[in-house]
Amino acid sequence: MSEPFPLAPSLWAATAAPAPETPPLAASGRADVVIVGGGYCGLSTALHLAERGIRAVVLEAREVGFGGSGRNGGQVIPGLKYDPADLVAKFGTERGERLARFAGGTADTVFDLIERHGMDVPHRRTGWIQGAHTEAGVREVEQRATQWAALGAPARVLDKAETDRLLGTERYLGGWLDGRGGAVQPLSYARGLARAAIGAGAAIHGGTPVTGLARTGSDWTVTTAQGAHLHTERVVLCTNGYTGALWPDLAQSVIAANSFQVATAPLSDNLRRSILPEGQVSSDTRKLLLYFRLDHTGRLLMGGRGPFREPRGPGDWAHLERIVGKLFPQLGAVTFAHRWCGRVAITRDFLPHLHEPAPGLLIDIGCQGRGVGLQSTMGRAIAAYIAEGDADALPLPITPLGRLPLHAFHRLYVSAVIAWYRLSDGGLR
């Protein structure tokens, strides 16, 4: 995987808490469970397994949080792309309601873990606002707020005046506020999970790419680029948007799209009070959604889709910088101090997927841009499944792994769709 364009470190890399020691795997051995991937899911799985007395070893190709877990917008948003009624329609009453409860509690998981383990993670929980830029979007968010409120969530519809006030822009027609949401410094959170997992008894090895998985009898042999290998009965593979060729067809089962972000220099107090004055985070109802927030130092972050390829220069972020000016003209000629991107894994049905293509191998993939809470909570569920052997511990059924038809053409298709939406999706592009 090529590196993002080296303009400057991401905001998160520049401001994160120190990483724990995660030396490369130096010697072969045995583990109860081997986890491939040191992002939120892998780290949460290791932590929750260790708390159950099960020795887990995490093997990460680069460093903890290198992928999407350390490069996302830091928005902690509960729920899934589907509303509760949609989940019931898709999965039936029992499983659909259980999945809605799981999805509705994902933000709780994050803030509970930060508090319980005393993590050095700047965080704030003042809610998430979804702004609607069309009349159809207004109807959509009204329905969404009503459904979640009926399940006990602190959710309410916002009229245009309150939306304008809470967001600091007049570009939306209305919205809804979900009080369960919030924000974290995402790389600090990944490092906090790693430190907590190590403290509970897990082992984490960075700089250790896994090059092979082979099953003999009831055992797996996990081979690394350095030559060291581990024997185990259980492997959990959670590489998400940075999935390579380790397991056949896995990378071809998702679209690994790039999400681009920019961050300003810290804003003055007056400007800071004019944008998201009560500290919520926000993303909107556009097909190519925009997401924005203030961080704990008063920088404005703006994120959205960019080129599918890796960036080649500052121009690949120019559309986001223009959007900042259009949404928040009060900023004037603002300075952008950081530009970065990270990959998210998008599945065909916009749901996370769990696969078990061989005995003892569990795969988790696809977070659709809500990975902070979703994958933290998925890791806890995976640990329960491994410890108890009960598939009901998982929020979703285990499904067959299948590649997307004509996968090689999906990048061209997605790139064309992105270009079209930029022309037609609300006039901000």
C-alpha cells in the first residue's frame, strides 16, 4: 500500500498520545488467538479476549492505528446506515431488533472504554447532528429521529433555525440531533485500546506483516514477513480498508474507498464560537456526505470523498477547502494546516460483514465510515463468540465470502459516480 502524499503528518499523528511499545514479532511460538490487524476491531477483540483470560496476539503490518482507525474523522456515531425499521424488515423482528440495540449502543462502548481504562484520549460527548440539504433529506432525518427516539435514544428533530444555530451555517434545511454521539482523537483512542489490551495480557507486534495463513489439522500457522510464525487454533482477520491478498477474494469483496480530510489552524475564539458552538459533530445526508467538527484545539476539520487513487498533491484536497469556504464564509481566507486521507471498506449492502470461510478463521470487514463505535463493539462481540462458541453473541449472521461481480470495474464506476455527485449533490463541490 503506497503512503498518502507526504505533505505533513495528519492532524492525529501530529497530536496523538504516545504509542505503547509494540515490537515486531521476533520468535515463533503459540497463541490462543492470533489477530491480524491493529485497528479498532483487532485491538478491541484482543482486549476483551484478554479480560476473559484468553491470550491473544495482534500482528499489525505497520503500527497500531496506521490504517483507517488512526486516520478517520474521530466522529463517534451510533447506528448503521439502516434505520431500525429497515433492520427489522431486512433481518426479521428478533434479529433486526437485536441488531438495532447493538448498533444503538456502539458509542456507549467507546466512551465507557475510555473512562474505564483511563485512556489519554481527548474526547467530548455532546451529540451528532445530521444536516439535511434537501426537502427529501428533511423527511429522511425526521423519520430517523422518530424511530430512534421510540427506542429510548436522546434524539430530536431540528428545524432550520436551530440547525443553522447549532452548525454555524445556513446551508441546511433542517436536521436531527442524536445525543449519543461525540468525538475522540482517533489515533490516541487506537493507542489507548492497545495500551489497555497489553495491560490486560494481550501481546501486540507492530511492523509484522502477515504473509501466509495455512491450516493443518485443527491448527493454523500464521507466517510473517520476518520469518517468525505462530501456531493457533483461532485466527481473526480484521484488516478492513487495508486488506490485501492474504485470504482469497477478501479484498475483492469490498470497495476500499479513500476518505479525504483537511484541518485548519486553530481558529480564533470568535470564529470558534460561530461554528458548532455547542460542540456537536456533524455529517449530512448527501450521497457523497460531508463530515465536519472542531477538535479539542479549536481546529475545524472537513472530510469527504476524494480520488479513489492515492493522492498526488495538494490539489486532491482542494474541493474540501472550497467547501469549507462555502459552508462557513465567516472564516474568510483560513489557513489549512493538515491534509490526509485513509481508506474505508464499503460492502455491497452497506453493512459490516462477518465471514468464517474455514474452521477457526473469522473475518470482520466493512464499517461504512462508522468504525469508531462499530468496530470497538464488534471486537467485544467477537471475543464473546470465541470464548463462548455461541453465534448469537455476534450481532450479524456469518455469511459466505463472495467477491463483488466485475470487481476490477468497480473503481471506475465509483470514480464516475463520485464525479457525477460532485456536480449534482447540493452545489458545494
